[in-house]
Amino acid sequence: MKVSSRGLLLTLSFLLPSILLAAPDAKPVAVKPVAKTTSPRSAIDSKVAALLAKMTLEEKIGQMTQYHQWKQMDADKKKDITDGKIGSFLNLFGAKNTNETQKIAVEETRLHIPLIFGLDVIHGYKTIFPIPLAEDCAWNPELLEKCAAVAAKEASAAGVRWTFAPMVDVSREPRWGRISEGSGEDPTLGTILQPARVRGFQGKSLSDSGSIAACAKHYVGYGAPVAGREYNTTDMSEISLREIHLPPFKACVEAGVRTLMSAFNDLNGVPASGNKHTIRDILKTEWGFKGFVVSDWASVEQLVDHGYAADKKDAAMKGVIAGVDMDMVSNVYKDNIAELIKEKKLPLALVDDAARRVLKVKYELGLFDNPYVDEAKEESLTLTPENLDLALKEAEQSIVLLKNEKNLLPLSKDVKTIAVIGSLADSKRDPLGAWDCRGEDALDKVITVLDGLKVKAGTGAKVLYAPGVGTADNATDKVLQEAVNTAKQAQVAIVVAGETQDMSGEASARTSLNLPGRQEEMLKAIKATGVPVVLVLMNGRPLTIPWEVDNIPAIVETWFLGTQHGAAVANVLFGDTNPSGKLVVTFPRNVGQVPIYYAQKNTGRPNIGKMKWESKYIDSVNSPQFPFGFGLSYTQYVYSNLTLDSKSVNPAGKITVTVDVKNTGSVAGAEIVQLYIHDFYASVTQPVKKLMDFKRVELKPGESQTVEFTLPASKLGFYNEQGKYVIEPGKFNVWVGKDSSDETLKDSFTLAAR
């Protein structure tokens, strides 16, 4: 925020009384202006400044206001557009609809300021890719960027120039439904994968017709709700905030993301959409973010429900002061800011700053020069072979092989009869997962697991099908028995089980992570027939499947893979694709272990099995069912020759780590080589392991490759109790292996003092 010295004095003189009036017992909060830059003003900045100087207060507030509208515009909203009271629309899409609405803003308003149309394009627009939790199991940022670029191109053809993605919340809470939308439990992984989505959405230039503005969400701490319940409070130390939850957001800012979304949750007693510390102090001042912040759906208004604001007017004031530039759908800015300015409870400088930020992004998108979209592009928008091939590749790489006893998979070419069981196997909607955008427009193109297996089996094998018990608790004994009878007729039973697409995503928290309904009962009955069973999981979160792991010989985690779900599953089950996915989130043995994650801290009494008084359960082991980074293959990889180029490094230096990886099996595959460290001792305790980097390596049978990692000393630091990033001397362990539990190869080095 650029404010003159006189403006700053006015800001503080207005601000202090307003805070005291709104919260008599609260301590005064100062708003620090963003430091002035000495760089020349860009052409866009000059245009924004010139436009802002012509705008009335109501027109500035209009840029801070977003409306919700499905399909056709109504008369009241048309008038508000004409009066300059709307800056953006949510959920209004379609080239014809957006053009008609945009025409009102561009041709019938005083200043001809275009609108920006936003939509939740999370993992595809019409071509639906795997849900983000699945996509990230590929550990492939280059492929992620390509998928996001396809989504942007399709969405922009429908007039959508802004997506509310990526969701970068780190989450170690599988009960939370929205874990399905993020990169899982690790901040380092998030800092690598999420910027790739930003680059894909925004393209080489934001003004290109096929680019859309990205929105990193939900800022911040949303992924750690108490008890895993949606919209619930989050409470964490400043260290946890900076070490775990902020890094992926910062990485997205550094990658050029143009917008962020403030979250629903209460963070340490201050709701995220009214949190000056995180938005204005850290994001805008400390990081120098120049884009704008939009609230989540009515989350500024919900400051009242949190008990943080006295009423909607107070909520509007606190939202602006915190740094939320645009109010999504609640109209608290539209209805209250002008009065707050008149009463001198809110400084005009903050309103100017918010409007300036929104206008700048609109200029960057090229909306002032090209406000309309070519309707012919949307009319010709189809699921192209190229996009479907990309979706298939991403789906295949997202699949994680969890168990493969006696090499039951891939299926033998000699199998003549296959039983496919489970209603999910024949579902077209469920594979799309939550936030399937316009995937429903092309449901006929979705390949189900049953369809995929039938095509793959061809005329060489007979495929039988029974829907089984589904996910409902009230499934009858009759449908269960039909499933068992179908399995008895086959040489192998492929049971597709898990969750329906509406059981994960927003507002879909669960207190049980078991297979819902009578699915486990059905599996037990099919297992009892003696027919070999392959369990194909379809779900949006880690599940607790201890009986299945102990008793089912082959388990494949497929998540929700999108349009090409069935084709990808069939390719993996028949061995045409060697699975390479690795888990980005830990699978617990039971819900009592939650939250469980690999980067835990040491305790004063670690569980080493020598006495009762240790940090452990009396009814369960501490270890997870499947660790972070885990995933099997149809081949074998042998790691050897872990080497450090030095045993000591200074704070300005770096360590080079190399390891040899060999494919000792008979099929080609891709291995995700993972580098972890541990800081032995520090002024703030450190995780027992911390992911630092990874490499995806393609290897032919018998092929060996030396994999090299560069580990800068600057990345060996941490945030201390004062919120400062520090690098301290000490000893570090290094592991390179297949997953976070692999300790086969280990070495150490020392970080010297400055």
C-alpha cells in the first residue's frame, strides 16, 4: 500500500478510534503501509492510477464486490453493474453469458471497467483430471503444469478468466474432506507442486487468451481444523504456521500467483478473513504480494458468526483493515464501506489500495483491451484426443500400488473369467471426484472401471459384473450374496470399493475412515470363496483398512482419477502401465492415530520398546499402515552408493548428494527418489525427518542411474520463537530412499558456524 506521510497520519487517526469503538477491550492495532518502491512505475500501474483518480467511492467499492450468479443475469444485478457496483462474478460462465454480462460493464457504465468472471476450476474444466491429492501422488510438477494449462484453455473459452485454485493447504487430517483438494501433509512437496499449477493456469503471459488468473487458497491454516471438522477452529504456534502452513503459499507468491483467498477458519483466536497479521503484515508487507485477496464465500460476513465482529458493518471494517480486498457474495463491503468512510472509522487509503489491486489484475489479464471471448471457441470445445491422452497419463501416474502379494498383479494373460464387483465400478459420476466443474457435461466420455476392464480384456476374457453392497449401510443380504455368487464364477475378483464422490471435498468430514457401509463385510465374504481378490480403492482421503491389508492379496489406490479413470485402472491392472505413484499423505491404521504424519517430533520418551513409560499406545503400534512417500511397482529398485561431496558445509555453501538407483526387475518403470534430513539438535526442536527434494527417474530393466541432489545450506534453517528464519550450526543426518520410512542408506554432515 503506497501512502503519503499525510495519508498515513490520516489512516492511523481514523483507524485507532474505529478499533477502540468496535472492540473496547482490544489493544489498538496499527496498519503499516507497504514500503514505497524505488522502481519505475509500470505502464499498468500508471493506467491503474489514472483510472483510480477518476473513480467515485462507490465505484471503488464496486471493484471490491463479487456477486454470485448462475446462468442468466437478473434485472437487479444488471442495474448494479450499470451503476459500477460490481467488480466480479462467481459461477457465471459460458461465452455467451459472460459476453452479454461483460457488455453491460464495458458499454453501459461511466468508466467502462470490465468484470472478471471466476469459477472453481480445480482439476479440470471439461477434461477432468485426477483430484489434486491423486495428481500429486505422481510427484511430477511438469505434468501438473500441463494439466493446469489444459484446464485454463478450456475454461477461458467459456469466459472464465479466474480460477479459485490451487488449494495449497497442508493437511495432516484425513477426517477433513478437503484433504482431497491439496498436496497432502508435507510443506516441501507443496512448495514444489503447487507453483506448477500456478504456472499452468497463468501461462507465459496472463494476457494470453488461454490463460486464467490462479488463486492460492485457503489462506491460512484451513487444513488443520480441530477434530477434522469442516470450517472448524485451527490453533497452532507461530512456528507451526511458518514452518508447515505458510511455505506453499509463499512459493505460489514467488511463482507470481495473482490472487489469494482468505479462509473460513478461526486462526489462533482471530478468523483468517479478519487476520491482519497473516494478510497485511506477512502476505502484503513481508512477502510483498502485489495481487489481491478475495474472501471465501461470505467469510468476511462470518466474522460476526465467529464472535469477532459485532455486526456486518464491523465485519466489513475488520475485513478491509486485515487486507481482504474483495468480498465474495455477502455484500458487506457494498453495504457498509461508504458509511464507514463517512464516519471516519475506515481510511480511504485502504479502499484505494484494495481497488487498485483488483484493477491491476484486470489490466494484467488484458480485460481492458479484450473484454470479450470468442463464442465460437466454446462451441467447438470438445474433449480432444490430446487432452484425453494427457488425462490418461496423469491418471496412470496417480495410481499407488499398496500391496501385491505373490505378484497377483499384473493380471495374467491366461485369466479367462474376471468378476468385477462394486457399484463404484460402473459409476461415471464418482470417478470425477469433488469439484468436477463442467465434467458433467461430458459424462458420456467418462470411462468407468468396468468399461475399462471390458475393453482391455477384449475377447480374451469374460467379464462378469455385480454391483454389490455399495456404500450404503442398508444394503440387503440379497445384493451381497449376488456379489459372492458372481465372484465364485471367476478366476479373479476385482472389487472396487471406497467412497462416492460426495463423501470427500468441502463439508464432507468423517469420524470413521473405514470403508463405508457393508463393503468390508462383502470383501470378507468374497475372500472366503477362495477366489483371489484385487481391491481397487476409489476415495478422496486416506482410509483405515487394517483387515484389508492383512487379508486381501492385492490393493490398488486409485483415488478419483477423472475422465480417464477406468482406462488408467485397466492399464495398471493388466500391466500395460507399471504403477509409479507414491503417497503424499500417511495412511493410519485406525482413526485413533490421527493426526499421524511422517515429520513428527522426538519426545523425551521415544517409543523404543524398553519400558512402559514411553510415548506409545497400549492398543496399537505407533507406526502407520502406509507411510508418506510409499508406493510399490511391478519391478524392483536397488539403491546404493550414497555419497556426500563434503562432510561439512558453511552457511553460504551447499552439499551435493548422489545415489545410484538400479532397476533390477524385468519391466521398465519410474521410481521417485526421495531425499530426507534430520537436524540433530537446535534451539527449536526439529522433525525426525524432513523431505528436502525428490527426483522422478525413468529406468529400463537392468538400467542404473546416478541421481544427484543439491542441498543448499540456506534451506537447512527454521523459524525460531521470534518468527525469524535462522540457520544454526550442527549435525545433520541424510537419507535417500523409496519412502519416508526407508533408512537403508544414511549419511551425515556438519553445518559450520558463520
